[in-house]
Amino acid sequence: GFRRIFSRFEKLDVMFIAFINFALIVEGLR
């Protein structure tokens, strides 16, 4: 059970980091 929660948070972290990178790229292109 704990591993499942951890993997879920890991996926959230990956999405969060990808979103931040995308925002930074958009800001750089503007």
C-alpha cells in the first residue's frame, strides 16, 4: 500500500516538474 502511494506521488512530481519546465520555456519564448 505504501509503495502505491509513493509511486502516485512520484508521478505527481514528474507532472509538476514537467509543468514548471513548460512554463519556463513559454516564458523564455515570449
